[in-house]
Amino acid sequence: MNKQNQLPLVGVRVADFGQQIAGPAVAMVLADLGATVVHIDPPNGPSWQHPANAVLNRNKSSLRLDLKSQSGLDQALELIANVDIVIESFRPGVMKRLGVDFAKLRETRPELITLSIPGFASNDELRRDWKATEAVVAATSGSFTDMGFNRVLMGLNPSFSPLPLGSSYAISLAASSAVLALFEREKTGRGDNIEVPIAAALMEGLSYNSYLVEQLPERYKTMRELEIEHRKSNGIKMDLSYEQLQEYLDPFYRTYLCADGRLFYCVCPSHRNHAKRALKVLGIYDELVEAGLPDVKDLHAPISEWEGETSIGVYPLPKKWADIISEKMKKAFLQKTSDEWGGIFGEGQIPGAPHRTTQEWVNSEYSKESGLIVEVEGTEFGTMKQPGPIVWFENEAEAMLKPNAQENVSFEEALARLQDVAKIENTTRPTGKDIQPASGKGWLEGVKILDLTNVIAGPHSTAFLARFGAEITKLDPVTPLYDPLIGILFTFQTGVGKQSALVNIMTKEGREVFERLVKSVDMVVINAPDRQMRPLGLDQDSLSAINPDVLFCRLDCFGGPRAGSKTNYIGYDDIIQANSGIMSRFGKPETPEEHAHLGTLDVNCGFAGALGMVVGLYQKRKTGKVSRARTSLSAVTNIAQLPFAFDYEGRGPFNEASGREAKGNHALSHFYQTLNGWIFVDSHQDELAKLDAIKGLGGIQQSQDISQFLRENLVKESSDYWLNAFSLADIACAEPLSIELLREKNSRQADQKAGTDRGSYAFSIFPNHPSGHCITQVDPYSIRPLEAKIRAVTPAEKFGHSTTEVLRSLGYTDDDICLMLEKGVAATGWSNEFLPS
């Protein structure tokens, strides 16, 4: 049997008209999972000429068509007539003007799934027709203004980053939407017309940068946040140096110099065990205890009830203890090399990793052995190291680890390949007159999920699925593992749309609750390393013994399609940012710093986990196969770095824009000051004549120094003048906006709507949030099907709020439940307050 036949999307046919990153990458993800993909470029080739196209178009048959000619359009329509999914990533209305009208196509073929990935939403009257490059979307969406507390304190605004974050989030979201539509089609025979604006995807991806909690207790504010507040209220300039900034960082959440002169990132705040283990391997735990380091037993009690001023496992620590611990940790880290500490932390189950560059990550032995980086043999670049798959299935990943290089074919060859797939495809869905009318329901209505996850990535995966109608039971231990900042504050984002129950599944009675839950659901989800599966009873044999039909999904930090030396290392978003090169690019290798506040990779790992889950649901619906989906933070770091995360013999240096002083990619793709602010111009050499025709920029073609020319001339007029002039010339340009401004202009009181009707930006205000605080959050609005329903999810409820209701639903009597509560097998809360004061 051909290995490709093991893949879950075998038989799915895709026409990929995408350009730049997001569109082609969505089709790449589908192709990695077994879909047959034909990629169509315009006559002159891809609009983005870059070696990364070899990554984006692997496993695809490629050809060029001129849709502006009748013959090219006819051929495009014939290809579309032989596929299940059509993908495009142009500005709204472009495909229709070229003669490819998705609405008309679906009138005659309601089984067709059409997927549009524009920069800005089609219902965004202001921005829909903008030339929406990656940087323009990022600037408009606050990415270059709200780049993290470090940049604020250093006074860096605007602040450029070359990471294509908008596209990276859109890839996971749009691929998920395509598979969700396939899942629905298996039931009803109907496809759907879906839009995923990159700006909306970016806002959802950076949701932890944008949510607002009014009257947040002081205990949750870091030293950096307090310093920002102090400087703002006293009119003090934001001018900290990188060295000064380090002293505002928590000792368990910062970078340390090691014996080899290289840096190590320690990230183990908020978890008592992790912090204690770190201090012990560093050899300083006992002396800190002797120095009087307090140990508060119940971190979820109000601070007014604490028996000490702080404790191990609290984030953030007060400055007094932060300074004491940091000084001791600095000296301890100097005793070994960064690699040695990497092994010690990894084997000791402590989150931490050496800082490395993207080049080192791509070429590391672990990336290769784990399948996080794969090799593709092509004619253009020879043996090319490329990102591995972003989702895979346990014991079935080998078929995904030897991708085929892009193959250029004729129209006739492309059509024949699509038709050959149709001949052998076993269609199980309703077809023809049996296709059902649009139900108006969510894609996942009736699907039940047991969520055993914690922190951000895992719980975000299930929270994302709630908008499609999935019923989610969040099961947590009776005694919390994390302090309230990670354990509760973050759940304002990750707890939406869920029921929360607290049960100790390590007891006999709790184990019975767990098994009843497993029997009642379609999917079980956890984020944990492989070594924990068997002890928790989550290995395949144990779960199958309880419910042979239950699907499973696991997310972790370092995991890859194959086991490797770091497979069981634990960690968070920041650790992979450090180890994979993101921090070294953002702040330079010698002065690395995290990208944005938090959740940069976490949220996308959650989206990727959801993709794995819906692929599993689709495969089971179609074939009956029960699978175990996987993804990891390490896998999604590669799509956040798609323009850089590859290597081959003769590759140019890894010298893309980096560091806190970077203002762009090159002179024509750069931030410039205007008379009253900043704009980002995102142009290229081929547009010099168009630039020359703009009033105020005449002579740029003859200029010997384009950067100096633009600096001298753009400052003469206002930002509005240049935005209008560039727009009329169809040259990409944007003003850097803040998330604060976007939230202010696009927020409304929660109205039980998902926000998909509100353009590129939409926030909901919850004045009566269960926490007792007024909360403002980005809407669940990035995926916009025409026929399926997207629901506004319910706010996160207090941990344990639904314990009794969940136990009753499993058949327990009120007497049973009372006994479990008395014995501590179950609980209805971690504290009296939702968010401890």
C-alpha cells in the first residue's frame, strides 16, 4: 500500500490560487495531510519571488494560467469543476472580476468549498481594497505598536518585526475551517463559502495583547507593568536600556549568561514545583530558605490572608525577592554551558532552554531526528531543509516526513491528476439530489470534548472549537497546580464556551468520574509530554479500553512526528521562541527578548491542535478510523518563521531584519516619519516608476540613496496625505495603529453575536463578567462561513462552577455528589473569589 494512502485527506482535491504566504501555506498544510493540490500562478509566476515558495508549494502540481484571457479562465474553471476546495488570497472581489464567481459556482455545485483569505475583511468598507501586504496588516492591527512591555519601556514605537504573524495564524485558522467544512459535507453533502481575513486572524492570535481587565488587582501586575504605569502617570520618558530592563524581569522569567558565553532562557514562574526544581539544580534552594524565603500554602487565597509576603511559585515576585533570587541565579548559571543547562533543565522537568538562532534551529540534530525539520529533494535548491508538518497522527507520521518537491505540470497533466483521484475516491457523503439544504447550525454541534489541558495552548485549542458548537467539559484537579495569574487570569481567554468541573482523577472515585466522561465524549485533549500518558491512563490502549471510539489529541512543547532526545522536555511559548531563533531575531543574539507580551506561539499551537482534532473527526466520519492527533509549540514556530526556517547548500546568510532598531526589510519596505507621525511603506524596485509619479516623490528613480530620499521627502507632508497618495498609486502603505486604539474604536457591549459582521476588528465588552471585573476581549470572528453558524461563546466561568452539573449528567445522585465534595474527590471552586484579590 502506498504510504500516502495512510494520510487522512487522501481523496480531497484542491485548487490553490493563493499568493504570498497564507493562501499557499493553507494548501500546503492540506497537501501535507494527503490532499491532491494543484497550484495556479499568474503568467509571470508567483507575486512573491522567494525561496520559501519551495516550502509553500511542496506536494503540489503547479502551472501558470492567465485568468485575464478566455482560454486561461476556461482552464481555471475546468480545474475548479474537478476539485472539492478552492483557495484564493487576493483582495475581496478580485477573483469575481477575473471571472471566478464563488457564489455562482456553488449554485451549480453546492458541494464545493470555497475559501478566501484576504488581508482585510470584505465587509471592511475602509480597508477592503487596500494593498494588504504582511507588514500593512501588521501595522494596521497594532503589531508594530504593541510589541511587548520591553519595547514600551525602551521607548521603541513603532517597532518592526519581519515575522509573518498574521499569515501564520491565518494558516492554522483557514486550514481548520476547510476541514470543518469537509466534516460538515460528509454529513449533509453541502460545502460552504468561507472567508478568513488575515487582520482578524492576527487579532485573535494576539488576543493576550489586547484583552482588558478593569480594576485588575496589583498582585497580577509585573514589575514592568508597574514601571510603565509609574512613568506614564509621572510624565517620565520611556528610555530604559536593555541592560536596565533586565532588572525589571522576574528571576524565573528571564535570560542568564552561561559559562560558554551563550545565553539561557529560564521560564518557570507560577508553578511551585518547577521553580523549586530550578533552584535545586542551580544549588541555591537551601540558602534561599535559610535567608527566609516565605512559602505560602494557598496561593489562591486573597493576599490579605497570606501568612507570608510571597512564595515560590508566585508570579510576579515582589522586587525585594526578585532581586535576591536573580543575583544568586546569575552566579549559578555561570557554572555550566548553555547546552549543559539545557540538558539539566530538560531532564529535570524544568522549563528552560538555550537561546539559539533560526539557522541553528533548522540545522539542529534534534529538529532533524524529531521530524520538526524535513528534507525535500528538488531541482532548484537540491536538498532543502524545510519545516515539518504542523499536525500529525501518532504512529502514522512517517508518510508526512518525505514531502515531494513542487512539480511543474501542464494543464492537461494537472486535470488528469485531479480526475484520477476522483475515479478512485470512495464518496460516502450525500450527492446530487440528496445534498441537504443549509442547516444554519455550527459545524461541530453535537460534538463533545473532554478538556484536560492547562495554561494557554491546550485550553485555547478547545475554546476555539466552542464557536462552532462543540460542547466542552473542562476537567481540572481539586488542588491547583499554578498560581492564579496563569491558573485563572489567562482563562478569561481560554475558558470561554466551557463547563468547568474539579475532580481528583488520581483517586478511585475520581477515576470513575473520568471514565464516565471518556465514555460520554467524542474527543479527549491534553497538553503534556509523552511520558505522562500511561500513568494518566491516556495512552491508546487505556483509552480504547474505556471507549474504543474516542478520539485523542495531545499538544506539547518539543514534540515532533518522531521521538527524539527532547521529546519529553516540558516548556512554554517563550522557551521555543528562545530555542528556535525568534528571540535572537527580535532582539539580536546578544540581547534576545520575547516577541510580544505572551501567547505568540501558544495561541497558534492551540489553533493547530484544533486543526488536528477536526482532521481526526473528519477521518473518523469518512472512514471510521480512530486516531490520535498531535502538534507542538516547536511545530508552529516554523510557520511563524516561514520566510526564514529553511536551509540548503548555497543559501544566502540568515540576515533578515532583526533587532530592536530595525524599522523594515529594506529602503522601500520601511517605517518613515511624516510631518505628524509614522507610516510604513511596503514597496519594491518594480514600483519605482509609480513612486516617482506621486506628487512629492518625483526624482526617486534617479536617487542614489532611496532611504535618504524618502526620509527627506516623506517628512514634508502629513501621514494622511501620504496614505491617500500611496493608496491612489496602489502602493502598500499603512499608519501604525495601537491595539488600544483599535479596541476603543471597535468595542461594543457583548450582544451574543460573534462579531463576523463588524469588519476587520471586533471586540466585546462584558460588564457583568463572572469574574466580577469588566472584561473586554476580541471576538471569535476570524472564520466566516456563509452557511454554517459561528456562535458567540459564553464567558469563562469560575473553576468548578459546573462540577455538580457535570456529575449529575454522568448519572451521579445528589448524595453521591455531596460525598465526593466532602471527601475532596470533587470541588466547586479553588477559592471564594473567581480572581483572587
